[in-house]
Amino acid sequence: MSQIQIIGGNRLSGHLRMSGAKNSLLPIMTACLMVRGTVYLHDVPKLTDLNQMLHILADLGCTVNQRGATVKIDVDELYTHIIDRQAAPKIRGSIFVMGALLARLGKVELPFPGGCAIGSRPIDLHLTLLRQIGVKCHCHGDTITAAYQPKPHRKPTVLCLDFPSVGATENIIQATALGIAGNTYIIHGVAKEPEVVDLCHFLNQCGAQIHGAGTDTITVHSVTQLHGTTYTPIPDRINTGSYLIAVAATGGDVTLTNTVPVHQINLLNKLKMLGAKITTTKDTIHIIMNRRHAAHFNVHTAPYPGFPTDLQSQFCVLTTLIKGHSIITENLFENRFRYVPELIKLGAKITVTGNQAQITSVPALSATPTPNLCPSSYHIPDPQSCTGTTITAHDLRGGVALVIAALTASGTTTIEHADYIYRGHEDIVKDLRQLGANIVALV
Ligand code: EPZ
């Protein structure tokens, strides 16, 4: 597994452009399976999770070509309804293939999905909704098989999610968007995340008839075919938030471009409470952080537009440095504090009880002092001579939190298992070096 090494203490400054959202592109890529024709996707970052998904599509019969940040997906006939057993368990997004293949082929066989180990990641909400529209689903061992023969119906089918699950919403939208003309599905209690809205925009651009995206109720009028299109996904709001928090932690002056500020309202307001000067335009966010104010946060993660669980670990790092006492309650996933023991190695004062972290601020985080740097390098420590502190990433967002902590810690921090970070960041080392961080990737 690769490593990242950081000598902390540098303020961040400059410009950085955000790329397309991983959590939009995963369901949009599975939705391509429902299309007859060619789809061009722009602003596609080279992420390991997206590469796994493109492999799954190719294995099913799609022709996939990536040139720079543009991916061309040709979908004519699909070879099979059975999902690649190597790739599928590596990503959570593989579960989205269910809805698409049931709509396209009427059958699917796939292993249980993977994803970051932040909880049990069940799929009961997905299967319940699919069964309620008539899908026959069976789970045997670690394999799911499902078959679906939609029947015409005069009255709308009305569904309601027990919880606004992002993935379950995206699956049922795909399963109902392509089917028998005249069939209507009214789905209450859906997820309102921008990535769900993005999927609906993409499908409507392919000829679907989906209304209400971004509200509590989505109405789908099934259509009998979907055509190709060219689409650019929304910018990655979680990576945008991670970089904003990094600047708030290190201090600095950074402009992020290709953003959607309205997706960050919850976080931006918290950063302003801390003394950050933030100005936004339609697609940029400029943050200046000089003197951090004291603050006591009581953060509860929640479905959108609440505070995103995917920024919980990064924000926790920031609260360790804010004068005062903060509480973070994780309401979405049952195992999302695995980064805490790693922060404690850098001197953080955090106690976790159940799904709640109590944070007492410290003047600074610190790794062991750094021995002499290689004189000729760009202040890149000579790995042989460095001691410092080594910490371990356990998942994507927790790994990003460790990077932010290392950026603020004095001394050299080495982060192991950095591969997790590349699931959601094409090149976090290049990005942060561009902003002035003293950071290097070690294989
Ligand atoms: C999506 O995961 C995202 N992943 C996650 O981002 C994100 O944290 C999550 O939504 C919440 O916003 C992708 O889009 C690929 P959920 P998903 O279904 O769909 C429970 C990242 O770092 N649940 O909204 O799996 C579940 O256990 C990742 O980019 C069931 O109980 O999330 C969790 O407690 C991490 N049964 C809660 O709902 C189900 O059938 C939210 O899950 C499905 C979910």
C-alpha cells in the first residue's frame, strides 16, 4: 500500500480546480447501461473507484474509452447480466448496477457490494423497494440474484423509503425510469443529495421523465428507451469541503474553482463562525483564514442538506485545533471514528463513546521533530533519515482527515494505506503541493 509523507506547518495558498463528483459518476455510469447509444462524460477524475466501475461496464459489454478527463461509453448489446465478481465487491457503487440491469435486461446477478469499512453497509432498503415494484430478489451466500418483468398498470405505484438512503434512491430511480410507457411511480422519502439530482438530470437528458429531484418525493414516468448524450457531472462537493477545511486548519488564502457554493452552505457557515473570510461567485469559493476564533461546535451528521457524514472526520480534525470543546455525533454510519486513534498519535484530545466524539482543543498537533532535510530537495524529507510519526488510513474520508491533521502538525507525518485516499482523490499530493504544502507520495 502506498504512503504519503508530510512536513506540516505550511499555510495553503493559491488556486485549485475541483473535478467531477465521484458519487454522481458512479450511478451515472451504471445508468449508461440503460442507454442505447453513446454517452460522453466530461470532468471524470481518474479515481480507483471509477476505474473499477468502468471495468464492470466493459465486462458487461460496453465499449469504454477514456481520453484525459472524458470517458466515452458505447452501449449497444450487453453480453451478460452477471456482474464481475472481482470488481463488484471492491466498491459500494456496484449495487447501483441492479436497478439499471433489471430495467434493461429484466435480470441481474451480482455479489454483495463493497465500499469503505465505515459500517455494515446493508442493502435491505434497496431490496425492499425493488420487491415492492415486483422484482424477485434472492440472496444466497454473498450473491444476489434478481428477476423483473414489469406489468402495465393504470394507477401510479406509490413507494416510501424508511430512510432517505442515497443508494436505494438511485437504484429505484434506475429500475423505474426504463420500462413500460404509461407506468408511473411516486416515491416518497427519497434522498435529496445533489448527486441524486445529478443522476436524474443525466437520465432526463437521455430521455427519461423524472420529476421532483431534490425534494422529498420523486415521480418517475417510465419510458421505453433511453438515448445517448454528453454530460458533465456536478463538481465533487465532498472534496471541495475537504480542501476548505484544510485551509481553515492550516491558515491561508485559497480560491477553489469549478464548485457549487450552494452545496456547501452548512460547512461554509461553520467556517465563517471560526473567522474564515469567505466570498463566493456562481462557481468559485475564496477562503482566507488568518486568526481562528474560539468556538464550541455540536455537530450532528445528517442526510442532505444537513452536515455531511463524508466531511465528519475532516471537520473533527479542525475542532481539535479550535479553542474550546466540541461534540460530533455520527448518525449515518456505525463505524466512522476509526481515524480517531491516529489523531491521538499526533496529540489530539478526543474521546469516542458510541456514535459521539468529544473533542478538547490542543494548541497544536505534532509529529516527532524532523531530522535534517535533504539540502537539494523541495524540502522533501529524506525518507531514510526521517523518524516522525506514522499513522494509518482506514477509509477514504478518514484518510483525508489524517492528511489535514499532518498538514497542521509540526514535524514529519507518514500516512500508511494512502490507497484509500486515491479512491476519491485523483492526486491529493499534487493538489496540495500546488497550494504550498510540503508533501510527497511514497510508493
Ligand atoms: C452514499 O453511500 C455515498 N456513497 C457515501 O459516500 C455517503 O456517505 C452516503 O451515501 C451518505 O451520504 C456513494 O454514493 C457511492 P446510504 P450509501 O444508503 O448509498 C443505511 C464516500 O466516502 N442503509 O445513504 O451506501 C446505511 O447503513 C461514501 O464517498 C441501510 O440501513 O449510503 C447508512 O447507515 C462513504 N440499508 C445509512 O443508511 C440500506 O439498504 C445511509 O446509507 C442502505 C443504507
